[in-house]
Amino acid sequence: MSQPAAHIASTTQFSVFLINKPGVLAQVTRSLAEAHINIVAMTLVDSQEHGVLRVVAADPATTRAVLAKLNLPMTETDVLCLELSNRPGALADVATLLGQNHININYAYCTSGAPNGHTTGIFKVADPKKAIHLLGKSAESHKEPNLHRMRGKR
């Protein structure tokens, strides 16, 4: 098994509940952009009546303040943010390592690969402390270069 993750951090994910109508996602992303907030990863899932935008940003505190001003229903969740190699099997390595150590992945999503050959994976796991320890220990033994660091601040 190759190295699963070069860098891992616990960070805040915001789940924002959006009405399914044109322009709502644009309003949220424009507000974040105007506050100079970089979106690290996001996913948007829909139902008939609303969508749920899950977003991880480089500056959680400012993100929280911007989203609060929009007066949209939202929740916050601790998630793991991992830097992964952009190669076949990188996600499988992480899922296998966590599964073999009895850590459930409730959900996950990844960014597309960046030019530097890395991608970012967001994982909501049952035992974040154990996962961070396990993945950090695995990363130390492989010494993959860390080209991008997530701040992991709240």
C-alpha cells in the first residue's frame, strides 16, 4: 500500500441549506469570494425542496461570519482534511487503512487534482482522533513531500 496522506488536519465543514432556485449558490459563493475566502473543497447535493452545500474553506472563522450574514440555515461539523496524491488508488489506500482499523467513514468528497499532483480529501469519520493518529503515523513512514498545507484553524 502506498502512502495514504501527506498532510492531515481537523477542520470545520459548514453545511448550508439552500433553497433550490437559480442564483442561491451564486449568492453564497460570491459572498465568500468578496471576503477573500478560498474554498478548499465543496459538494452540493440536492433533494426536491432544498440543496445542502458542504464547504470547507481556508479561514473557518471568517467563513462562519460571512455565512451568518446570509441568514441561511447551517450547521458545523468537524471533518478531516487530507492532502492526497492525485493518482489511482490514493483514496482506496485511505479507505482501506481506516476500515482495517475499524474507523467508519460516514461520508467523503474530494477535489479534482491540482497541477502539483495533489488533491484534497474531506472525510467525516466516526473517530477523528484515532484517524488523525493513524494517518499521521502512516504518512511519517513514507515521507511524501508536502506541497500544500491546510491551516486547520477554527
